[in-house]
Amino acid sequence: MDLIIYVNLVASCVSLVGLFASGEWKTLSSEMDSYKLGKVSYAMNLVWTAISWQVFNVGGTGLIFELSSLFSNAISALGLPVVPVLAVIIFHDKMNGLKVISMILAIWGFMSYVYQHYLDDKNLKKSLGISTEESSAPSEAERSSGQRIQTSAS
């Protein structure tokens, strides 16, 4: 938790220093005026973005502690195509080729993870002598032990 807070605190400070050092802070009010939602809605949008980013980081860290970092990265990759789709729906952003390619690559990466997990599970069952097909006939391991082994398929 401390790591997330400190990283985000440093990132926020660096962003603020960059904003004030470049002088772009002077044009923020005119940008907010030209933004469709207005100043209050723009500020609320920034607050909800910050809150959702914090929830995302805490959830990703929780996945690392509870399951694995690989699974956390796979879920993060699954969430990548959601952002451009929501930007198109909510903000009426244009869908360009770069967004489409990034969405396809993110979905492909997640599907590769799922397929590899399926293959690993299938090989594990095969090495343990557990049948991967749904049949009523007991497998060789079940016949030799005299009892039926519970699997997810049966």
C-alpha cells in the first residue's frame, strides 16, 4: 500500500512541477471553459479518474499478493481495450487505427494467456492420469485405485 501511495505522490508532484515550470497553468481556466462539461464537471471528472486509478492499483496489488503477478498483468491487459471503447462512447472520441490495433493486441495477449493456462491444465491432468474427456468409463488411474477421482468435468 505504501508503495502505491508513494509512487503516485511522486508522480503527482512531478506532474505539478512540470505544469508550473512550462507555464501551462495559466491556460488551464480557458481550457476548462472550452471543455464541454464546464469547470465543476471537469474537476469531478479528474477526481473520479484519480479515484478509479487508485482502485485499479490497489486491486492489481491485491491480485499479485493473492494469486500471481502474471494473472495481475493478464487482467490489466484485459482492461486495456475497455478504455478506448469507453472514450469513444462517453467522450465521442474518434476510433482510429492505432486504437484498433492496440485493442486487438491486448485481446490477443489475454487470449494467449487463457489458452496457455488451458494447455498447462490439460498437460497436468494428462501427467496425473486424469481423463480430460467427459466419459462414464473410469480411467486407468481410477480403476487401479478403486475409487473415482473428482475432477472439474465430473
